[in-house]
Amino acid sequence: MAQGCLKCLKYTMCFAKFLCFLCGVAVLGFGVYLTVSFKMTALTPTLAKFNSANMLLVSGIVITCVSFLGFLGALKENRCILLTFFLLLFLLMLVELTAACLLLMYESEIASLVKNDLHDGL
């Protein structure tokens, strides 16, 4: 009985990670589509490389790679791959938390810089 529940849990985790992998591939594909077909001008001259197409490409690559590690680790029941998956997720969470704290600490300076940059871009 317990073996059946563990198999069900294993395949449920594999299915969830595979759905995340497919979403990452979709985001990556949409980023490639935007890069190829649309030529967007940047409103901010100093941040011209940070347009939406490039952001979608980077986030799609990260989501695809991390979710593939989770899928493969859950499918093969490999502790090393699952530990790598966990460490990558933990590192991404720390990066997000650090970015959010920095944005909150320097909110007024960033707002004035973006306002001036947008004014210069227009």
C-alpha cells in the first residue's frame, strides 16, 4: 500500500515539474518570438538592453533549466539532482529577496533616476 502511494507521489511531482518545464519553454519561445519579429525602441536610453523580450528570454532559460532539474531528479529519484534543484531554488529566492530589499531601501533614488531617464528618452 505504501509503495503505491510513493509511486503516485513520485509521478505527481514529475507531472508538476514537467508542467513548469513546459511553461518555461513557452516563456522562452515567446521571448524568441518578440526578439525576432518586433523591433522595440527603448524608452530608457541607459537601460536599452533591459527590454521585455530580453527579460522573457532570460527568465525562460532560468525556469526551463531549473524545472528540468526538478523533473529529472524526481523521475530518477536522484538525491544529488534534487539537492541541486533545491539549492538553485533557494539561491533564486535569496536573489529575489535581496533585490526586493534593495528596491525598498533605495526607492526614492531609483524613482528619480527612472523619471530623469524617461524624460531624456522622450
